[in-house]
Amino acid sequence: MSKQAVLKLDDNEFAFPTIEGVEDEKAVDFRSLRSTTGYVAYDEGYGNTGSCQSEITFIDGEAGILRYRGIPIEQLAEQSDFLESSYMILYGDLPSQSQLHEFRSRVRDNAAVSPLMAEALKGFAADAPPMGVLGSMLGALSCYNPELATNDRAVDLENFDQAAAVAIAQTATAAALAFRSSQGKEGNAPDPSLSFGDNFLHLMFSEKGQPYEAIPEVSRALDLMLLLHADHEQNCSTSTVRMVASGGANLFASVAAGSAALWGPAHGGANMAVIKMLEEIRASGDDGSSFIEEAKSGQSGKRLMGFGHRVYKNFDPRAKIIGKACEELLDKMGIDDPCLDIARNLEQAALADDYFVSRNLYPNVDFYSGIVLRALGIPADMFTVMFAIGRMPGWVANWREIAMNPKMKINRPRQIYQGPALRDYVPMESRG
């Protein structure tokens, strides 16, 4: 029998059941709180609220643990790749060889967007924000694939395999087409002979007579970055996907809402903030040493971007993985970039400085992913788009988890009203 939590209000006591997760997470089940007591739980920002029970991702921020479907991120990074991990995130288990082959083929075969959609991309201003374009295109997938986006939950689940492949594949294709359109260039057709990541780089950078040539370290770094971003529990964008899905919205509408949530600088723009910081340091003529001291003083208003994490109170496990790949990538490419030199200086200084170590301000995944993307030639305003490409499997899996729950109710948080109390309407002539 589960434990009970007892809430005392005035002279009355109310007992509520508890829920325990498979990793010993504990929650008080307050679903009957309002009907039983007349009260609601107040938790601004939902930092202590379990909004759902999910089987997809487990995080222990204190211990620095991240697992997809129970498998440690370290094992997946070492032995898997983005599409294999995506399959597991979507369907629950690692695929057999035939299942993985079929999944890869389905993603590859759905990489090309509708010609009408490709034409529509040309209608955006050249300086349109890439995340604005991507969000528009994700929403438009409902229009170009109406049979996959009926808003009839049963029908949409029947077509889930196809819709998931479209969402994962065409997010990358639309992003690359939008980038090339902003550069005044014609888009490239997907190359079915390439891996997911190499095909994206081909879509971005191939020119007539000069096709993109894959470099193993580049391919590995990009695939790893996508894998590490594939899901991250109930963050702002994923929670938004689930919120929209709870209303019965189709997959494409739900992930478009997720992309809008990701657009915010406090969520998906963190790696852009890292590059902006590095460029400002370079412009000042500093090698990072002075910036470190000013950040430590707390008086300058300067912050060391890409260090520390809201969830991870120790080291971000993803940072350890991508940090190593980042080092290998920079060594292989031999890039002469002052900003990347400054990044290395900041990393080494912060890891050795007790001020940062004692506060657990270690480099996080955003610090390294920004450096990796810059090294790959991805412009800074595309960084959040890259985040969205990586996060798509998690968004899709969370949509499916909502859609498959026959008892799912539309999400509807409560609030504590703090506006004016009851008052009468005052006619215009009496308002003074």
C-alpha cells in the first residue's frame, strides 16, 4: 500500500495518495485537492509539479544522470546514433536490424518537402528569423500532408509512423532550404545515399560542381549533438507540445507550438548566447581572463554563458560527451578562430577556478554545442533551429504518449486571481 500525505487545514485533515516512479521519484497525488478541500496547489513555473507520468526520459539533476528509455546517455553516445536513438525514443525499445533499416528508409524517403512548400519558403523575407520560418513550415506540414493531420486521434495514430518520419526528416530539409533561400541560393535535393546528418550538411552547403564532402569527425560531432538534444524530459517546449496535444491537435500543430516555445532565448537560444559572449570578448581584445574575473566580481553584470544548468546541479552529462567530440573536431579541422580559442581559455579557467567549481558552474551542453556549430559553419541565428532538429524525436514521442492515453484530459492549469475584486461598471459620463 502506498504512503499517504496528510494536509492539515484549520482543524481538518485530508489524506492524499502518493506516487513513486521506477527511479524512486516521489510525488503527492493532488488531483482531488480542489474537490476535497477547495484549495489548489500554487507552484509558479511548475518547478515542483509533476505534470504527467512519462516513460520516455529520466533525469537526476543532482547526480548528473540522463537516460532515454532507461539507457544511459553515455552508452547511447558511444554505441548508437541519432536515428537509432530516435527510434527507441519514439517506440520504447531499441530496434532490431530490420526495424532500424525500415525506419532509416522511411526517414530518408520522406526527406523531400512538397514542391509547393519549397516554393512557399521563397516568400519569406531574406532576413526573416530562421525559427520563425521553421515554425511556419512545421505548422504548414498539416496543410501539405492533410491525411497525416486530421485532428482525429485514432486516425492520426494509425498514420503515426509516416507522420513521425515526415516531422523528423522534413524539419531538417525545411531548415536547410530556408537557410539557402535567405542566402539567395537555390535549394538542394536530398541525397538518399548520405546519413541523416551528412544529408543535412549537403542540403545546407553543397554547390553546383562542389558537392559537400563528409568528414568523419564532422559527421560524428553533428550526429552526437542531435542525439544529445533528442529529449530532455518536461522542459518548456516539450511541455508545450503535450499541452497542445492534450486538446486533440495533430502532431504537426503540436510540434509547431513546441518550436515557438523553443524560440525563446531562455530555452533554445542558450548556445547563441555563448557565441555572442565569445564575440564580445574578442571585440574587447580580451583572451577571456579579464572576463572571468569580472564575472566573478558580480559587479560588472557580466555572466559566463554556457556554464551551470537549471536541472543539473552537478555536471551536465551531455557536456562531458560533446566536450570530447568538440575537442576532436577542432583538432581535426585546424580552425583558426579567435572565438574558439577564447572558448578553450574560458573552459580551462573555469574548470580550474574554485569560484566556479564550488558553485558547480561547469560547462553545459550549450557551451560546447555552440562551439561545434560554429566550427561546422552553421550561422548563429540557425543554432536554435539545430536544437529543434535534434529535439524533434522527443516532441514526437511526447505527442504520441498523450495521444495513446485513452483517459487523457485536456490540460488546464488553475490560477490564483489577484485582480480587482467585484466592482460595478461605471458609465463613461461618470468616470471623470
